[in-house]
Amino acid sequence: MKMRDGPQRFPDRLLAGVISVIAVLGAAPGARACTAFLQDGVLLAGKNLDWPLDQGLLIVNKKGVSKRAMVLDPRERTAEWVSKYGSVTFNQYGREMPMGGMNEAGLVVESLMLFNTRNPPPDERPGLIAWAQYQLDNSRTVAEVVATDAKIRISPTMPMPLHFFVCDREGQAAVVEFIDGKLVCHTGGQLPHKLITNNTCDESLAYLSQHDGFGGSKPIQRDSQDSLDRFVVAAERIKTYRPQDSKQSPIQYAFDTLAAVRQGDATKWSIVYDLQKLEIHYRTVRCTDTRTVQLAGLDFSPQTPVRTLSINTPHTGTLNSYFVEYDSDLNKWLVFYCIRHTPQTKDLPDELIDAFARYPEAAVAK
């Protein structure tokens, strides 16, 4: 596949709307949500989506697709690439703009809100908005993800202030943040606890060190929904897990960790990625039964259509056989509905929302 059209660029009058939304998002405490982690020893990653909306699509993204990034600022150079890996992503704001997902190499990328985010200004590197999809398309390991900072950068007009949790089949994990216009990455020894919530990694680790079991004396606040307290609760569960002593399956323990940091009905999706088996297990606020997607049974070749499935499908168990061919009208409805019903983005101009909805239509088979 290749991108049929040139990069999407927008008039200067639309940039003011995007910039104002970024400011509102950063100032809105209600927008700061989610928890992500990697459970050492069993290669299971977990993610809670804590957000106002629960609509979304599971999307089977193809490898061998030539892509050109969407850009909002006409002064920015645009990134171009051919996807090396297929992936399955959770998309609420349209195809090619995932919240997170896993690729066929076992790399997981998840996005979480971060107030402190300040993305890099334009420079010699080409820019993009869909940082998570780019990494799932191109990277096999955490090290490869980090290395891409020399080649591409996330655009300063990205409408959401995000940081990212990344992990791979080698058991490596990273928290990738953009602070004061530069990439700040915690991995290896700089990430002694493989998780993140909605404060910076440095803030979270400093707060953790004040607590009992982590060098301090503060009791753990298990009934708090605060970002820093959720970090501590999740860190304790990861630290104390002993699979050989547990009566629970590792997957159930991961779901229980997500339950321990859920924020009531605000937690819309709970996802467990099995990096070794290349399986995705998830539950939703509408359905607490576990649904499973097996990447090994999916067709990622570019010769066949992209396939999708509603995250809130009534089916449970293994979902592979229920995926259907991608529908651009459904994608457009999802983009408009979710942007208009997200308080922080509801005032974006129709022209810009329509551009997000139409962006994936530029991908066509060779």
C-alpha cells in the first residue's frame, strides 16, 4: 500500500484552535488519567483507560504500507515511512491515531495524559502527530523506539499532551516523555519500577520513595484515585508478585492490578497484553467478560483490506473471526462523535475534525 495524496496541511487560522485546545487539556485535571505497567517475569503489560468515553475500534493495521504523516503546521516537514510490522490498536479518535496497541513483534506502546508535556519545536527532523502508530509500524524493541528520536519528532501541534509507556518481548520497558521540548526517556536502571500514571516519571519515583517498602515510612493510600497514589499501589503489586506462589493465573493477577487502580466508572477499558504469546485480553465497563485477540491468527499483509471491530462488541472469548472490513463512514462517525463529546476537544473546527477522519483514506493498495 502507499499514501495516495500529499501531506495534509491546514491554514494558519486552524492552528489557533489546536493551540487553544492544547492549553485547555493541560489545565484540565479531569483530563489526567490512565495507568500502564509491565509485570516483570511474565511479560504481561497492563493498561487502564480512564476517560469520559468508552466508544472505540480495534483495528488490524497492515505492514508494507507507505505512509506520510498528518501535519497541522504548514511549516513542518512531514515524516514518511513504510510500515514494517502489522499491529492491533485501540482507536477512539480514528484509524491511524491509536490510544495504544501491540505489533506482531511483541512491542506495546500506550499513551497516557501528562500535564507537563511540551513537545519539540520544529527542527530539521520531520514531524508527525501519531507517534504511537509510527512506533508500532517501525519498531521491534524499546531500544529501537528510543533511537527514532534522531529521525522523527512529535509535532508541537499534537492536540493531546501525552507521555508514552513502551515495552517489548525482551522484558525491556521505557517511559517516554517530552519535557521542555526534548525527549526524556527512563529505561533500564532509570526505571526501577516499570509503570507510569499521569505525573512525570521523576515525580512518580520521588513520591514512591516516601512510602513504606520503597525507602520511606508513608502508608500506601489504596483507596485514592490520585495519579501518584495509583503509581504507588501498582508499584507495590508489581514488586510483590511471585508467580510461583500465586493461586491466580498471571493474566488474572494483571487484571487485578488494574482493578486496584481503577477509577470507578471512569475506567472504560482494562487491557492485558501477553507479549510472549502475542495475545491481547481486555474488558470494558460495559462487559466485564474477557475478550481476546490473537495476533498470530490475523492477516497483516497489505494485499487484504484493513479490518476492524467495535471495542464494545457483544462477542466474548476469542474475537479473531468477528473482525470486518474497515468502513470509512464508521471511522468518520467515531472521530466526530468522540471529539465532539470530549470536553477538552469539543470546540475544534469541523474542517480539522473532518481532516482527521479522512486521513486514513489516503492509504491505498499498490
